Amino acid sequence: PPGRGAMQRLYVGGLGHTVTQKDLRDRFGKFGHVEDVELRIRKDAAGVPYKTFGYINISISDANLKKCLTVLNKSKWKGGTLRIEAAKESFLHRLAEERQAAAEQGPKQSAAEDKRQKMLDSLRGAGVENFTMRAAVPGTEVPGHKNWVVSKFGRVLPVLQLSQQKGIKVRSMKYDPSKYSHNIHRLDQSSQETATPVTHLTWELQGGDSDISRKRRGEFPPF
């Protein structure tokens, strides 16, 4: 019998309508160990078959797979012309793998979620709601949380430890976001503040009625 190799799932199309699972098992068993055969027949409204194809799970070496494709692909067999190719991953198989991966990730995600919730509860106990601390002075630490600092508008932000490399030396650098609060803009959509018109931000140039004077005042002729 042929030696076993990696498991391959093959699509076999162009089958004659009289082909059986045993026929496929015997035909492909000459090249590897056939684990499973799925045979599917599609019929029209009158019950007449118009398409027959199958899937084969076979343990086969690379050399025997190449030989199998060379010998069988596009060959005439039992009233059909075989078309053999690597099968696309089945939906049910992919779904089973995704569910298994989700089940394995479940405990890790639960642990991370528990840690996050404990942190939020701890910050809430220090007077922080939605990462905001009212009536707090920017630049002060959150009580009981030395790695959290109050920034502009009472926003609570984490203090970061960044690695900085100079040459072959790597040193740790503390980044306090409250010291850069001028870079943070308020994103309050309910604010009633209106933008200052550009004309109020510029000065007015007095002058004559010459072209240069008008251009200096921002008056340009229409095109």
C-alpha cells in the first residue's frame, strides 16, 4: 500500500452519475490512505441528476499527490471527465475551528475583563467617573494610583514608561501626559462656544484706492 503523508482534502468534479463512494475509495486508494469520501449528486426539478461531485480526505505524500493529479486529473472515467483540485475549506470545518479557538480564548478574555473591571472600580473609588475627575488640579496624581494623573479638563490619563535608546544604552523615560495638556482639545459637542470670525483675528489696513492697497486689505478683483 502507498505510504501515508499529510492529510489532504480533494475536490473531485466531473463524475459520472453512477459513481459510488466505493469507486472513489478504490480509485484514489492507489495513491494514499483514503480516510473519508463524500459524494454529492445534484438533481433538477424532475429528479434527474445533472451534476455529481465529491470530496475526499486522503493521507498522501507530496510525490503521490503529484502523481495522482498527473494520472487522474482530466481523465475519462465512468462516463465523466475528472476535475481534481485542492478543496476549499468547508464552512462547517471552519466554524468548528473558530468555536474551538473562541472557547480557548474565553478564559483569557475573562481574566483580562476582570482585571479591567477591578481597575475601573478602584478608580471609581478614588472619585474617577468615566476617566474624569471633577474639581481636580491638573498635574496631580489620582489618590492611591501613582501611575494615573489628572490632566486638562479633569481627564484622567495613565503615566507611561517609555524606553529610549541612545547608542547601545537603553533607558526608561517617564512620560507625564498632564505636562502636555495644551495638546489636548476639548471634544464636547454640547459646547455653546462659537468660533471667532477670521476678520476679528486680523488687523485692518488703512490706505488708498490703488491696486496694491486693495490687495493688502484682502480685496482682489473677480476672475
